[in-house]
Amino acid sequence: MSIEDIQTKKDDDTTKDISAIGVKIYKPKQTIIKEGDNNEYFFVILEGTAEVLQKGKVMRILKERDVFGVDGFFSNHYSTTTVRALSKTRIAIYQIDIIDDIIYSKPQLTERILASILNQLEQTTQIAEENIIIEGVTDLNEVVYEDGETIIKEGTTGYDFFRLLRTEGGLLATRKGKKIGKIEKTGEFFGEMSSILKQPRTATISSIGTSVVQVFYGNNLSDLIESYPKVARKLLDTLSLRLIKANKTIIELTKEK
């Protein structure tokens, strides 16, 4: 993408370093970023819709407030997907190297980025079963759960998310009374989907034997991000990498068919 193609945008409400460098309007079917191309930007859709493709296959649809191009931050500034406008689409454009600055100074924008990536991951895979492994975050609170004790109950509203510190037999995940998985590895995070998307819990998590769990209070995720930006940075890392992995998985499954 050429900088000359971007309409300069002034934003008096934010510092220069973390403002959008401009806004551009794309016509239907016009390519915004292309898979494999060098990409030094990430994008926020202000109006309109766009489609995400990999190897010519449509992966998901983006809409207003969705964020894309963040994958370039984790892939040496190369885009792992093609994004193409479906309608007349107005997009804000940011330098990708300011991601860390945003995380440490703009908690609400960080929350929007995390929510958008997680929504895209859900749309791509239709499930949220994969583990998030995050290292080196700040300890907030530790709770001990005994054998059979419920940590998260399906269908309830709760915005806290959790990290497994120690366990005798792991954590059992069930949905409608049926086992859907097990959390066993130290450092695995769970419950983050409800925290970010503000949706009811989709599964019940209970302890097998005694388990020690770290709790991250997510009632106000913006405040949490502001107080513990390293947590947000790690969530952004892992969710983005999961999205890249999900894209590749779907392509491989398509090849097998």
C-alpha cells in the first residue's frame, strides 16, 4: 500500500504517536491488503464490510469496528491473508509498530482489538476449545478448588478469566453434562472468551482433585488492561497466533477433502 493513497486524518483527541495515520475509502471488490505482501499497517473498519481470504478461500466476514492486519506484527510484517472490500468501506489505518504503545496507553482500544480478534477466531473455527498459554504475567489472586468443585458454570454471566497454576488431576470441561475437554497444563488460561466478549459462559469447568487457580478480575476489562498491560499484550499475542493457526487448519482441511 502506498502512503500517497491515504487521506491524512487529524485527531486532536489522541497523541500523534498512536493516532491513525489516515483514512481511506475502498470500493466494492477492491483489495485492501494482499496475502504475502509486506504490510506495515493494521486497520479498523469505520463503515462497510470486507472479506478475509487465504489461498483464495473466504475465511470470514469483517464489519464495522473490526480490526485486521495485526497478524503482520507476528509474521515479520507480512500479511497472512487477503482482505477485500465487499461494499464501499471506510477504513482507519495505523502503523503496526504502535501496537505496544496502544496497549500501554489506550485500554479501550486494546479491548476492542482483543474482542475483534476473538470474534474473528470464533467465526473462523466455530469453536473456542484451544488453550491459551501465557507466560510471565503478574499474579493477581490465587484460589484453591477442591475435588469436584465448580470454577465456571455454563450459562452464567461472569467476566473473570483464569489461569491454572497447579492441579492434581486437571480441570474437567463439560457442556450440557457431556465432557468436551480437559485442562491440564500449568499456565493454561480459560474463561477469557466471556471476559472479552461479555457473553454467558459456554461450558462448566470443575476441578479433578485439588487445583490452584489464578483469577483475573474482568468486570471492567479496560481497567484490567490499564493496570496490567502485560496481560493484554500476551492475550493479543496468543489470540492473533491462534487466528493464524486456525486459518491454516481450515486450508489443510479443505485440501484433504
